[in-house]
Amino acid sequence: MTALDTPAGQLAPGDAQLRGQYLREVLELLYPGCSTAAPGRRVVEYLAIPDARRCKLLVPTASRRVAAAAVRRFSEPQGRIGRIKRDAVAMALHSGAWTALVRDRVRLTSPDTGGDTVDRFLSEALGTPLHVSIHIGPARANRKPVLQLLDPRGRTIGFAKFGVGPLTRRLVRAEAAALSALSHVRLPEVVVPSILHAGQWRGLQVLVQSALPVWQPRVPLSAARLQRAMAEVAGACGLSQGWLATSPYWADLRNRLCQLVADTPAGSGRAATEVAQLFEAARALVEHAAELNLRYGAWHGDWAPWNMANVEDALLIWDWERFTPGVPLGFDAVHHDLQRQIQAGVDAQAAVEATVRQAPALLEPFGVAPGSAEITALLYLVDLATRYLADRQAEAGARLGVTGTWLLPVLIRKVRSL
């Protein structure tokens, strides 16, 4: 769901408290030395959308035009009701009648000039005056501050991501590397953001990328166009072929699994059990399919409906922080199908079952033989579970962070039946 269409009734009991805590942490990072409580010179003021308790978006109050654009152009809600709510808030902000819909403000003050702020840093880095709006995302291990950058006329210049811990700093660096590599590849079906700035600020890893025109009218995305786009990305770094057991892919995945085992104490309860089950399932799967001849290419890594937009003349794709070359061909198609079902409200475990069952049809456009399709889908599940456990998504409070409740049962059952 987007910043404007999550009903209050769907908030988890601790969600408001967690969002409030995260909001304070983000503001402390982006506005060092500033306070929301202490007296002093006002540095910046934001409106909390939809309100302070459930804040999902902070929009600056300096300009009505900028505030309205920040809401209208941050993202495109998936449903009609979400779009109506977004447009109503944007219209209220532009007209000055926002108090009827948005009541809560966040005002930051400083005892001095408050000069070392994210606004000034980004304006200097890009060489133009900027306003920022701040997205407050749901709890997950890879959550990071994401800022929309707007000029004084309300035009979206780009988006900035800030890596704040070991995981998110690594992901921001990885996305910068991916965008740099893809900038040298011809992708007729896919539009990828360009890098406007990459570096560090106050110990945070920073990536500023161009804004894709997600606000353009959407058009239906055909299965053929989606497949062509995924095939382009798969071939971006070249294709290879070889036995699974001797492939660089399995060597890398095995190393990640071994590191996961080493990093998970034996007595750590559920996590240790899940890691042990995953390691055994992966070992058995590759032992069974050791001499399977697979083709390997790149994948986006999180090709989900909310990370793309199909407009009249382009398929816009963002969030490239998981881009990886050398994985079994078709991983993006399997991932997209699973995430599409979960977004539609299908029970997560049932969605995993259905995706594995549909693997031959999903992978046929990529030239994956029917006999290799299920193995490819199961390898994807191993890869995804390894990511969730290594990132400690359960500890971060991610909705599907506990893989033992939805992903692992299907993986283990399918591997045992091979």
C-alpha cells in the first residue's frame, strides 16, 4: 500500500509506536542538532501525512505548490480509492485548505543556524535549490530514509536514499553500482534511473537518482512486454550455461548459506531452526539436481508490481539494490508472480505453492526446459529465504519476516518429494 491508502484499522497494534520511533530517528539523522520540542530558530516544518500517529509521508510547508507536488508525485497508488485520497490531499495542500484533511505538523528548531541539514547538503550536491519530502516506510530490515527532491516550482528532480547501517549502506552502494553498470547497457524495453550523486554525508551512504515519470498515465502491461523486459535485464551482463553443482551461482549461494550458519548461534531458537532447515533443503536440492544443465543471467532482484510502472512508451523500473548477475534464468519471473499474488491478498504459503506449480509456464518464455522449471523455482525460494534470514527481517518486524510460517514449509515439502 502507498502513503495514502492504508486504513487505520489495518495498522498493527505497535505500528504507530514503531513509525513514531523511526520518524524521530530519521529526523535526528537528517537534521543533526535540531529538535521537535526545544525552543530555537525554525529550521524546517513538515506536514505529517495522513497524521503524526500513522505518518507515512512528511511534506514541506514552505510552498503550497511544492507540498501538493510532493504528495501527487511521490508514488502512484495501486487502487482507485488510494488515487482519490491522494488527489484530495494534494488539492487541499495546493488550495491552502489542507487543515480539513491534514492536521499534524512536525516543526524542527535549532539553537543556532541549523546549517548542516540534509536540505543544504543535497542542494549543494546537485547545484540547485531543493525542498525534500520524506517517506516513512513499513518496518523491515532494509528500511532506509528515502527523500523526494523537488525544486521551488514543484518539479521532482530525483530521489535520495540514505544507508544508515551495515545492511542499508551495502544496499545503497550496490544500487549505485547496478545503476552505473546498467547505464552502459542498451535496454529498449526498460527505463532505469540515472545517478545524479553518489557518496557519503555524515557517515551515511548516499545515492541520488533521477526521477522516473511514474505520474504519467499508466497503460495495461502485456505479458509479452513484461517477458521481453525481463529477458533484456537477464542478458544485461551476458548469459552462461553449466551444471548446477559446479556453477558460480551455487558456489556463491553455498557461501552465503555457510555464512548464515556461522552467524546464527545454535541456541537462538526459531532463527537457528530455520537456518538449519534451509541449509539442509538447499543441500538436498543441489544434490538431487547436481548435473542439471541451467542457463544463468542477471536479475533485478525485487521485480514486484510496486517497483515498476508501464506508461505509454516505457516500462519504468526502480529499486535496483538487489540486482545480481549469474543467477538461474527466470528468477525475476518467479519473484514477480509470487509478489503479485501476495499483493493481491493470497495467503503467502498458498502463493508459494501456486508459484512453484506454475513454474513451467512462467519460465517457458525464457527457454527453461519443463524438467528444469521446478528446480529453478525451488532455487529461487532458497535464495529468497537466505536473503530474509541474513537480513534478519523477522527481528526487524517485517510482515513476512518469519520464513518458517510460509516459505520454508513449501520448500522443504517440495524438496522431499523430488
